[in-house]
Amino acid sequence: MRASGFMQIGKCIAITIPVINSNMLGVGIFSLCGMTDSLRILVAEDLPDSVEILKLAFRKAGVNVPIRYVKDGSETIEYLKGEGAFSDRAEHPLPTMLLLDLKMPGVDGFDVLEWLRLQPGLRRLLVVVFTTSEERTDINRSSTWARIHTS
């Protein structure tokens, strides 16, 4: 997982994420001002060490919003559907942001993105993709999905 930064000031959360595309290498900054009252984050990450790093980053940044964790793409889809262990929406509310690892065993992040594409009720879900992959095909494939769904 590439290093990211989180910071909460009042009702604003800023997320910094390295951005790589064919024209630039830099940092993307997402500002979620006014969303902290309604922000609910679901993190899909299979590596326990990466989950702990994310928890530490959120804690150190003072991010005080509900954050739930799932370990793979199958659990991500089950959570978003509100099925199985995630059927109680009071306990497992629908997220407003998904932090999605691309490289997970079994149902991976790409499979989740394809599933999301077919879910009209989740079109407003903000999806932030992260990965340790440096494969150009992975980067291009995920950015193509983003262009299709933000236009």
C-alpha cells in the first residue's frame, strides 16, 4: 500500500494519496469538508499490517468518523449488499466512502469495481483505490474505471 495521509480539522477531512497517470506523478488531495457528520468509511484490505497502518493514520490524524474493515472482495460486496454477517444496518451502516485495495485474494478490487458498476443504488459511493502494485496495466485498468464512472 502506498503511503497516504489523513487529517481532520473541524468538519473537514483531507486525504492525500500519491497519484500516478500517464502525464504526472504527484499527490492527489481529497477534501471532504462538511461531510464528517455523514462520512462512513469502509476499508477493504486483506493484509493485517496495512489495516493497522490505516488505523494508526486515522487515529493520529484525529479522524473521528465510523470506519469498518473487511478483509477481501467477497466481504466487501456482502457488506455493501447488507447480507450475511452485515445484514444489521444499525451495526453495519452503508458507507459513504470505500477505500479499496486492488490486490486481494479471491474476489479482488477489480471484481468489486465491476460489481459496483452494475449497482445503480451505489453510484454516489466515493471509491478510493489503493494498491502496492506498480504494474502499469493495474494502474491503467483502475483509472479507466474511474473515468467511466465520474463522467
